[in-house]
Amino acid sequence: MTSTLFEQFKLNDTLTLNNRILMAPLTRCMADDNLVPTEAMAAYYARRADSGLIISEATIIRPDAQGYPNTPGLFTQAQIDGWKNVTRAVHNAGGKIFAQLWHVGRVAHPYFFGEGDVLAPSAIGVEGTVPRMRDLSYQTPKAATTAEIKQLVADYAQAAKNAIEAGFDGVELHGANGYLIDQFLHYSSNQRTDEYGETPENMSRFALEVVAAVSDAIGAQKVGLRLSPGAYFNMEPDHRDKAVFDYLLAKLNARELAFVHVGIFDDNMQFEHLGGRVSDYMRARYNGTLVGVGGFTPQTASQALDNKRFDLVAIGRPFIANPDYVNKVKNQQPLTQYNEEMLAQLV
Ligand code: FNR
Ligand code: 8K6
């Protein structure tokens, strides 16, 4: 019944995944105070190496990309060396791992990086406080200048090179969940009137420039992209967003990529302006490898793969609760139920 999950999948010319189950990117806030991955993190990832591909927790590309405590980075030599321990442990256990590259844009906080601007497409803030740090209110960001945007693109490319130096098999660009790349793609956070705003073509420009720069830096076959056409986290929806994603997905279709990954917590969410589920909306517009995610059980995941709704499935919370998720599913053993208290330690 779940056999499709255990089929091999050729991701690119050099990588064939042992099964179709990805470990979804999961922020754990457990890096050390220099944002260096620890030995405990290496062991945590290695325990999950029997997934077809691990996507690392979101990893910041530079200091002002940070919006949560102790999220790892990929911009200092010590961070690169820390990740080398992680990738070595995963590879020794027979696994494969991509780094998820992250800049949080307007939900960054200077508390984490000291003096400096919070950069975003436009000077439009989000309400609220940093999770787990209730006295840190979000600030109104500064609209990035064209020069600052070019530098951001270059910094994504450098972080991708650092990821390869650290031993990762590729990178996933975090273009989802209301963070920087996603902020350019929605009207509620992008009110620019220059070549990065106003029209679907302009609003897609930053995402496509990052994809192109990172592809040039490490090879397009090693680059995935996560997108949230449905605004549901750190973002107000706007029905005009659909035209932006229509344009962007058509452009992505015309170029080589390792995969596009749905960014959502529950794939059953219906978005009126997208005509239903985000995964179905994306499948209808993207012909390459699509990764689905969001509330799947082994049964519903294999059904979705059988029905070709997407090619690979990412599993998040169940992987926090079950380091041996793949083995348990293969042997039809019961899974431990996830709960939020499990976030307190790396099991
Ligand atoms: C997440 N998610 C997430 N997404 C992402 O792109 N980068 C990240 O770093 C994180 N971090 C993260 C932490 C925690 C604690 C949770 C619960 C979720 C979203 C995650 O990748 C996935 O899309 C959702 O969890 C939905 O999948 P499941 O959990 O229903 O299988
Ligand atoms: C990527 C950094 C995030 C830090 C951890 C987030 C974990 C949150 C757990 C669940 C929150 C879900 C919010 C999403 C909205 C759901 C819409 C129905």
C-alpha cells in the first residue's frame, strides 16, 4: 500500500534517491551561539539518513538574515566546518542532504545581528513579536536599494558555494513561508515601483535572479526552490498574487532545476484565488520534479504519489517524532505522534 514511497527516484545526473521520502526542512534553533552546527545536530541528521533526501533546517546566508535564536549559518568558516561534520555523518550513514538557504527579510531582528537595517522589498512590517522572544517586536523594515538587492543575490550565491564546500549535495532556496524571496512575490509585502515591483515580471525578478546566480555558482541540477503561492504565514494574501506565480512558474519551467517544493503546513488548505490546493495549482504549471508536503501520513502520501499529484513527498513533524520514520513505515510499525514539546530537544 505504501510501496510507491520506496521506489528509487533519479533526481539529477549524479543523484538517485533511495526512496521518495524527503525529510522536510525543520528549524530547531539548536546551533551554538556562533550559529555553528553542533555534534548533536550531526547525530540528529545522521539518524534520519535513510530518508531519500534530507533538506536541512533553514540556514541563514548572512548575519542580517536572522529572525530566530540559534539558527545555523553558512557564512563563516566555523559554520562551514560545523556543517562538514553534519554532511559527513549523513553520508557515512548512506544519506543525502541539501542545505536550505534562508534570509528572513522583514522578520529579521537586530537583536540577533547588532546594528544594521532590517531589509525587505518595501517598508511594510509585520505585526507581532519574534517567536520564543516575546519582548522583541518586529520592526518596520527598510526598502532595499537596487545595490542592496544585487548584494543579496551575490550573497545567496556565495552561501551556495559555501554549502558545496561544506559537503552538501545541493541547496534548496527558501522562497516560501513569508521570508525574503516570498516577500518579493506578494503584493501585500512588495509595493515597489521599480524593476522589482508592480508587475508579475518585476515581482518575480528577485527570485529568478537568485535562482540564476545560485545555478551559475553550483550547477542548476543541484538547486531546488521552495515556494508558497498561498500566503498563510507572515503574509497577507492578495488575489493578484496568482498572476505573479503563474509568471514565475512558467519561467522556472523553461529552466533546469533539481525540484520545486511546495511550502505549506497543510496540503488540504484551499486557496480560492489559486483554485484549490497549492500543490495542484503548482503541478498544473510546473512540469519538473515537484515535492509535496503538509500533513501527509504514509497512506495519503503514497496515494498522492500514485496519483502523480507530485513526485516526491516531504515529511516534517512526523520526522521530529520518529527519527526512524522510514524504517517504521517500511515495516508497518506504529508511528509516535508529534507534539510541540518535542521541539525542546534533538532526539
Ligand atoms: C517547519 N517548516 C519549515 N519550513 C521551511 O521551509 N524551513 C524551515 O526551517 C522550517 N522549519 C519548521 C520548523 C518546525 C518546528 C515546523 C513544525 C515546521 C515547515 C515544514 O518544512 C513543513 O512544510 C511542515 O511542517 C508541514 O509538513 P508536516 O509537518 O505536516 O509533515
Ligand atoms: C522557519 C522557522 C519557523 C520556526 C518554527 C515554526 C514552527 C511552527 C509550528 C507550527 C506553526 C504553524 C503556523 C502556520 C500556519 C498554519 C496555517 C493553517
